[in-house]
Amino acid sequence: MKRGLIFLFVLIVSFPAFAHPPKKITLNADPNTKTLKINVVHPVKDTEAHFISKIQILLNGQEVETLNYTKQTSAAAEIVVYTLDEMKEGDKIEVVANCNKAGQKKASVVVKKYYNQSK
């Protein structure tokens, strides 16, 4: 009984080591084609158990879309190409990506005349 409780305690304490938020988000906004490419780096072993569950897209502070997922498309990242017809030069696009297990990551880009990449 005591060993079982110790095992359970160790399992609960070590859980955060297995779950992690997205590592990085790269955004490419092309105002000519009105497309936003979102690359959420989130390496996982099991894409159906640990994945990017939600991506929110905001344009100038207003939410324009929430994309929900039940698995990750690759073990390395979730990549989305989204058409944003309202996009124009000078707009600020923000993206928030949520992990189904733990945490989130945010990134933003200001749309410029030429194809841009965020931080």
C-alpha cells in the first residue's frame, strides 16, 4: 500500500515533465495573397494524446477565428495556412496556440508590404 502511494505521488509530481506548451510560433503574413502561415513548433511522441488543441487568430485585437483540433498533424509541429481576406498593410496579427496538456504560446506580426516573418 505504501509503495503504491509513493508511486502515485511520483507519477503526479513528474506529470509536468511530460506535458509542455508550444516551443515557438512562426508567422508569415502575405498581404498580396491574403494568407497567414502559422507554424507552431510542439514536438510530441504521440500526436493523438498530446497535441495543439486550439489556435486563436486575432486581427488588430479582435478575434477572427478559433481553430480546434483533436490531434496534431505531425510529431514536430502544427502547421496551418489560413486565408485572412481582411488583412492589409499595417495590421497586427496575433496568434495564441494552446496545448491540450499544458500551457500556451503567443506570437504576433505586423503586416508589411512584402512577405514577413515574426519573431
